[in-house]
Amino acid sequence: MITGKFPSLRLRRSRKRDWSRRLIQENNLTPNDFILPIFIIDGKNKKQPIKSMPDVYRYTLDKLSFVVDKAIKKKLPMVALFPHTELRKKNSLGSEALNEDNLVCRAIQLIKKKFKNEIGIMCDVALDPYTSHGHDGLLSSGYVLNDETINVLINQSLLQAQMGCDVLAPSDMMDGRIGMIRKSLDKNGYKMTQILSYAIKYASSFYEPFRNAVGSRGLLKGNKKNYQMDFRNSDEALREVALDINEGADMVMVKPGLPYLDIIKLVKEKFKIPVMAYQVSGEYSLLSNAINKGLINKQAITESLIAFKRSGANAIVSYYADRLDKILE
């Protein structure tokens, strides 16, 4: 309902001064709104640039404490770990996902040993960093198998929980996996381990720089359309979320982020559940490259991040998270 009318009502009055604009702001950003993704690699003393993602790096584990310590000092609540698995460790079954000495497991243990519970750890539950074909599950005749994949994901989830992961994030898009993972966690004494379900993950062209970052881009056979969502659909997104909530998800993810603000808003208004948005690698790289070339200024970053909050996101997974003090100044 609109009350008042011009000229007695002038909305520009409250925009005239900086103090007044600040006084009536409806949305804002703080470090509490962000999750920092971290790419990890084998080796020693490496900070490896990712060519497709300006100012983003892969780190060896001996460099990880520095990155996490910086995140804690910047008051970020959580980091998300993504492994760049060596090619020789990949196979069609993604067996390295179940190796208790894999990169992610060692990283979790390192962070927990040094920082205890000063910061949360989120880990992807999916097989794409570990498979020789680049898919999130077990592949048969070009089709990713659902139930057989879930059996592996259950074991991957349990392993990560045993190592100390706080938030398990199944990003695979298999039907029914949230309920089965939740049941397994509870049965094995991990009732308090949270599940952040990638309930809505679209088959998107915005993931390409990430696939390069984790080393799966050149390996991917075919596409992921037979399990990730069609970007033309929104009602289906609500069905996905409803199913995952019923199966025990504590939070849900919408991925990608900026092209799907309508979906974030729909989910938040419908379910009143914590909703995370992923400002994915393609979004990040488009913004960063445009800023570096002088096509737009860096305020575009803040504008895009506020869009997530305005749409209803509780938090944002963003590669800008460790530079917020410079971006929001």
C-alpha cells in the first residue's frame, strides 16, 4: 500500500544526506554473511594462481593455516574446502573420496588441531573432484547412477564427519541422498553434524572457472544435465527444497547465485529456512575481469552482494570473502 502523495511526500528527502541514507538502509553486509571457499593442492610451500579466477589461489596444506587465520581475524564464520586432486589419484569410481588420507581429510584435521572451533568447516559431498570422468557420481553408459552413487556419498560424509567437518554440503544432486546421509550420521553418533544441502543446483555455464580450479574441466565427459536442474524451471526448485527439508537438511544452497535471485526469494518466503547463495566462479570472474579492465568500478561487487541479501540469502559463498574490508570500505 502506498501512503501519501507528491508534493507533500518526497522520497528524495531521505536520500539528500549520507547520514540519512545510512539511517534508513534496509540491507547491509557484515563478515557474518560470508563463507570463504579455499582450494587446496598436494605439495609443499605453494600458493598457485588460478588463471581463470583473478586473485584466487590453490594452497598446499602448509600454507592453509595462514589462510584460515586470516579468515578468523576477519571474523568470517566458515570456510569451505575444495580439493584439486592429482590426476593419478582419480578413477572412474572416485575412490580417493573415501581415502582417510586425502587432501580434504588432512585439511580438516589440520584446521581443527590448530584452531579448534574458532571457525566452521564446510566440505563438499560429491565425487567430481575424484572421478576420471569429471561427474559427481558413478557413471554408466553416460548416465550418472543415483542409488549406487548415494552409497558412496554416505561413506564420504561419514569420513568427513569423523575427521571433524562441521557442515556437510552434498552438491551432487542425487535424489534421496540427504535422508540417507542424515540417517547414517545419526546412527554413527554425528547427530550434531549439520547438512547444508545443495538442494538447488542448476546445470549452468557459470561453473567453468571452478572446474578448472579443481582440475575436472578437461576431464568432463558430456554434461551434467541428467542430474543438475534445468535453468528454465522454478517450481521444480521448490519441490527439491521441500524434499530435502523433509529428509533432514538444516540449510539449503542455491547455486549459481546472481542469475537466480528469484529462486532465493521464492525459497526463503516459502520455507523460512536458512538459505545460502553461491556467487560461483563464473560470476566472480566476470566481475573481476570487468573491474580489472576498467569496464566497471569495484562498487559493482558490493552491489551484487547486496542483491543476495535483498533477495533473502542468509549468507553467501564468495571468493571475495577474504577481501571484504577493502571492498566494503
